[in-house]
Amino acid sequence: MTGADRALGLLRACGADEVAHPGGTLLAHLQRVRERLAGWGARPALQLAGLCHAFYGTDGFAQSLLPLGRRGELAAAIGTEAEELVHFYASCDRKASYRALPREDGLFVERFTGTASVPTLRQRKDFAELTAANELDLAQVNAGIRAEHGGALLRLFTAWRPLLSEPAEADARELLTLRGEERTEFLKGLERGDVVTGVVSVIASFGVTFVELGGVQAMMNIPEVSWSRVDSPADVIGEGQELAFTVLGVETEDADGRERVSLSLKDLHPDPLRELARTRLGGTVRGTVTKEVPFGVFVRVTDGVEGLLHTEDLGTAELRTGDRVDVRITAINLSRRQVRLDRA
């Protein structure tokens, strides 16, 4: 008799085939989760954990089939490794643990004991894979769950992409990406100025950042990342980060016949140039030389703002990158985002 046979026998003995569940009966859901994991190429112990993941209840499905005091019975049926996976999955305090899971130093909080620990990479990957198999099954068989939670799930699995196998990540994107009328309605609901939550999915080498909004991919050009000059979006943000963005525009069909949602990260923060114009125009500040050019030097006068100190205003001074210098702010052009400086 295989571990799966013994697990099915124990599940039926504990009444899993009679427990109502959003995915049908609990037993039917558990069998599909195991099949999904097998289809992704998961190792046997993880497949068995998928079949048995609800034995101790979960943070999202409180009903348990066995009390924790009878863990030995499940271990005898499916083996120690698989049972430990089941217990680890069941113990998760999701609100406290989900966001931190991709981080090497992220804390995993147990709901049974309230204790926190730092899981190994193997534990984090197994947990993410099992979560994906569980949630994707529910989204596939229950249209209401997919409609209500699909966007949040896709953002979650985008953030967890470093932990998921390629088949799991591809399955999530295929199942949860909005298409047809759903996609059209989502885009119609977006307006310029809306603040949306998204997960940074890809920072491309050419400076464009792609953001998963929950079924629709948006994009952000490098000037919209920060008021400060940055060489790469990766200097400010990272893949997998969940952030708030402002919608700059929604094109249901651009020049290439594609839909396009444009975002800004900096738009949620005050413009330091406007603040400088309001409070310091004509005044003197101490700044730092950030760049030397043939016609002068650029000086950072406040966070996010650099101004030009022209060669003709330098006199005999020789300034190098990193030097500190007192300058007077003589002119500001908000449209061209230019600041002119003079030696103080």
C-alpha cells in the first residue's frame, strides 16, 4: 500500500469526503491539489503534503481532521517529511508571514504557538508551491473565488516568483490573468489619477518596469520612478515589491494595437523642485557636486534636485565630484525642470 493509499484511507476515516468545502468536498479538493503538484513535477513528499494539507486545519480553513496531539498517526501514513510539511503549512499565520516569505531573513509566525522563526529556503519554496496549488485549485473550480480573490492572488504569486517552480508560476499567470470582457471591465474601471496597488514583476534592462496589478500588466518608464535622477529603476525598487502607484493613463489600444496602462511611483511623493522654488529661490544652500561636464558642474542642492553651476560662474575654482560648495539658487524652470546656480 502506498503513502497516498494510506492517506486516502485516513482522510475517509476522518470524514474528509463529507466535509463541505469551497472546492466541492474537502476530499475532492485535496485530491486535485495533489494532482496539480504532480503535474508541476513536485517530489512525492510534497505531493503527499498537498493531499493532506488540511488535516490540522489552516489559517484560511479552520476545520481540522486531526488534533495536533495525533500527529503521529499522519506521520505513520505518509512519512515524517510529508507530515512535517503539512504541519508547517497548517501552522502559518498568513497575515504575519506572507509578505515576508520571499526574504531570506523574513519571519514565519506560527498561529499555533505565536512563535516566529526564519525558515530555510527549502521550507519557503515548499510552502509557496503548496499554497499556489491550493489557491489555484479553488480559483479554477470556483468562479466566485477567482473573481473576488484572483487579482490579489496573482500579485501574491508575482511577489513569490523567486520561490515558485516555473510550472507553478506559469499556471498562476495562465489561470489568473484577465482576458476578454473581464479585462475590458478592469481597464474601464481605471482612470488617470487613481492610486493602485501593484507588484513589480520585471525591471527590464532598457529601463521600463512592468507591474502586476492583479490580472493586468502595467508599465512605468524610468523618469516616473523617482524625482531624483536614477540610472536604473533597480536603484530604487526591486522585483517582487508591492507598492502603491498612480495611474498616469490608460490606453485601450495604443499605436501597436495593444492595451497600455502607464504608472508613476514618484507622483505619490511631493515634488522637491516645487518646494525648492517656493522656499529657497534666491537663497544660499550648501550642495554636493554630483557630476562634472565641459560647461560646468551639477550640484545636488536637496534630495531629488540638482542644479547647474556654469563654468562662467565658477571663476578660478576647480570643483570635483563629491566636493561641497555654497551656491545661490538664481533661477528655476519647473517645465524644463532646470535649476541655475551661482557661487555664493
